[in-house]
Amino acid sequence: MQTFAYQAKDRLGQVHDSSIEAESVEEARALLAGDGLQIVSIEQEASFGLGFGGNRISRNDIIYMTSQLSVMVETGINLSAALSGIASQEKNEALKKLILDLKKDVEGGEDFSLVLSRCPKYFDQTYVALIRASEQTGLMGEMLEKIARYLRKEAETRGKIRAALAYPAVMICLACGVTIFLLTFVLPKFEPLFNRKGIKLPTPTIIMMKSSDFLLNYWPYWIPALVAMLVGFLIFRQSEPGRKVLDSLKLNFPIIGPMIRKVAIARSLNTLGTLVRSDVPMLQSLELTAQVCNNSHYSKMWKDVIEAVTSGSQIHECLRKSQLMPSTIVQMIAAGEETGRLDDVLDKVSTHYEHDVDMSIKTTTSLIEPIMIAVMGVVVGGIAMSLLLPIFQLSRNV
């Protein structure tokens, strides 16, 4: 059981501050709703332990703050009072300070979007653009809920991708660790036996023994070399040519490539649909879409669309020339532009692709697991056979 602190209104409009025990926040919300309470805010109570990073502001903190702010603004509480109410309940000191700073600037008469734009680390350009659009329409509460939903989808997709890639990463690290252990601790114990008997060693055993000698005798060189390679890779990844090469490898990598493509498409269409539906200007929507793709090739595709739209062309005309966007999606976007319902089309297509991404992640995970097990078996089995082959030869000689 977990304990959740909540603030809720009853049917008479009175606000109650209390706590409730439940297995999850969803169960806590259901229990409170069953009691006829309208939730204003709810969060898990902090436990006292030896944790680290308690004063860091995570993406989930921003989602929580946005969601709570949307509820309070939607119920008629002004923005300054809503920020003050959230800050008074916040236990994360860093987030509390951020909220109070936002409140101070808002009370000073500045637009909320301008205040948020000064904190790009926590509120990206998409967030700021949506808030700016809500300031013009006067529907900030509805827009904040839309932003929270958008951020929640992004976080869920990101979490699923990390979970899918975590297994192969762990297996690769484990394979490297087992290989180094066998070559540096196990194989050297057999080497005197092989040398003393004077038998002709099989080629796999010779390769393994030379690898073992290299690891043991030249470790002052290969460890700095690995560090230098890692630093070089990080520098290469940060450069524009490096990003293009790595992004191209991601898109064309077997098994993982199709999943990466679907994630980039779903993210860009979801962002564009949210921005267009929120009355953000089309060119600005396309610019922000190009930034959230997280892949230089898809970003380049949307930048080309911006140039085409600026010169008077339509979005689907430019997308049709690209091999990165499936033709079925281009046809749907063309229909949306012709009927003036582009936002609805983008919303439906992005929803479909989000489900497709879920299936692709599950398929990728199910394919990666046996492949990594097979690779692990080949690595460990190869080293084991290189040890056993000379032993079999010795037994035949005896």
C-alpha cells in the first residue's frame, strides 16, 4: 500500500486536505471519486529513505504540475493563486522554487508564456507555443490539460522505447563482462597445462590465448584507448555529420530500424496535430514539429516542408517526394488539407501510429530476446570450446 496526500472538493464546494492509502494513484482517484469528491490535487507522500536526486525536477514533475494547474484554472482559480496553491503542497524544493518564481513573474504582469520561455530546460518551445495560443483564445485551463496529455503520451512512448532497448543493452554488457572474465581469469589457468604438454593447439584456442595475453599484458594501453574511443564517439555524436550518420544507422538497423521510424512519425504527427488544433500558426507548428522528431533526417524532411509551404505549396506535395513518410499517410494528409480538417486527420493518424508503435515495440522486444540469448551462447560457448578442444586432444593422446 502507498499513501497519497490529496486536496479535493465535496458536493458543497468545501475543500478537504487529507490522505488515503491505495495500491496506485489510479485506485486512489477511483476511491475518492466513489466518495463523491472532486480531486484538485493528489500525490504520493514522500518516504524517508536514503534516496538521491530528491531536489531534481523530472519530466514527471512537470507533467504533474501542468495537470494540477489545468484542474485549478479550469475550476475558476486565477493563475497566480493556482501556482501558489501547488507550491504550498510541493515537497520537492527545486520544483517549489520554480513554481514560486513563475508566480512572482506572473504577478508582476508578464504573460505566462513569456515567463515559461525563460525556463527552456523545463518548458520546451512546444509547451510555450501552446500556452501562447491559449492566452490568445482565453482557454488556458483546457490547453494545460491538452499539454499534460501530450507530455504524458511522450513520456509513455519514451519509457516503452527505453524498456525495449534495456534488455539488449544489459545482455551486451553481460556478454562483454563474461568474456573479459573468462579471458583474464579462467583461460590463463589452462595456459601452463597446454604449454607443458607441447601439443599443437587448435586455431580457436590460439586466438583466445592471444586475446587473453593482450588483455593481461597491455591493459595500461587498451583501457585508455577505450576511454579515448568513448570520448571520440560522444564528440562525433554531438557533431552534425555524426548525428546524420548515427540517425541513418538507427533508421536502417535491422529489427530496431522500423520501430525508430514509427516513433519519429508518431511523435511528429502528434505534435503537428496538437499545434494545429490549438490554432498555432502553421509555419510555427511545422518548425516545432521539426524540432521534436529526435532524428536529423525527419527534421530535414519537415524543414523542407516549411520551405515548400512558404513558397505556396501544400504539405502533402513535399511529403510525397520524401521516402521517410509512408504514402498512405501522405494521402490522408492531402485529404485533410483539401477538406480543411487537417487537425482531425493528424489526430487520427497519430493515434493509429501510437498503437502501431506499441505493437512494434512488443515485436522488437520478442525478436531481440532470442537473438541476444543466441549471441550470448555463441560467445560463451566459443570460449568454452576453445578450452575443451585441447583437453579432448590430450585425452586422445593419453
